[in-house]
Amino acid sequence: MFLEAGLLTRRSVRKFESGREISRQDIDDILKIAMYAPSGHNNQPWEFVVVEDKAVQQKLIEIHPYAAFLKDASLAIVVCGNTREEYQPGFWIVDTAAATENLLLACHGRGLGACWCGVYPNEARMKAVAEVLGLPDYIKPNALVVVGYPAQQLPMPRDRFKPEKIHYDKY
């Protein structure tokens, strides 16, 4: 039940305590959990760019219209797909999405807040993020995850269970 409770209480956090750093050990642990995500043929075609530099963060804020709250966060992690390592063309997208969900859950489990800001499939945003981070052309950014210590306690999420969305044997 503990694991289920963690899954049911994870929220997107957009307000952070400014100026708090996250330890390198916590970052490594979060990324280790992200790397335990499933992937096509277990190819694990992900790469992670941890952005702690405030100047680089500011550039990401300027690129991404929904990431202004990065200014108060501790860091950003850009989850990328390596197209040279994906099982088949396009698998990097779902594989990195699974890694991103693991990353969000790992943050929540450590008492950190996080918010997934989509980069893919917006081609202009993908190109701009790639330029800021110096990504080679075969490394594709999927998600910008803003991470930090929550500035406030969030209310419990509303019940998202919708039985009408479940179909057995056929639609």
C-alpha cells in the first residue's frame, strides 16, 4: 500500500523554495531510478542533462513558455533520447517518457517536487533546447523536468479513477 500511496499522491509542483540545493547523491539516486524504466528490447536509449547553472536555466526559461517556475527550483533535468540506441525508430519517445515518469516518482519519494514540461513534439522547442545544451543531432530532448523542494504542501489530488475509461475484450 505504501507504493500505491506514493503513486496516488504525486503531484506536479510549480512553486519551489528558492536557493536550496539538491545533493549529488540524491541526484544520482533519482537518475538511477529513472534508468530502471522499461525500454524497447531493454536498449535504454536515454541520456540525462542535469542543469544546475542558473544562466543555462534562464535560457531554458526563455525557450519554454511553461517553465518560468524553474527560476526558483534547484535544477532541471532534460530527459533525452539517443536515436542511435533505440530499438526501432520512434521508440526513444516512449522509452524516455517511461524514464521521465520514474524520475518524477523518484523525486516524490525523496520529498522533492517536480514538474514535467514537455519539449517533444514541438520541433522549434526541441531545436532550441538542443542548441542551448549542445546536444548532438542524434540526441533528442523529450522532457524538461523542473526539480526542487516544494514551497507549499499541495492538497491531495482529486480522484482520477474513471471506470468509464476501462473496456474489456473490445471497445
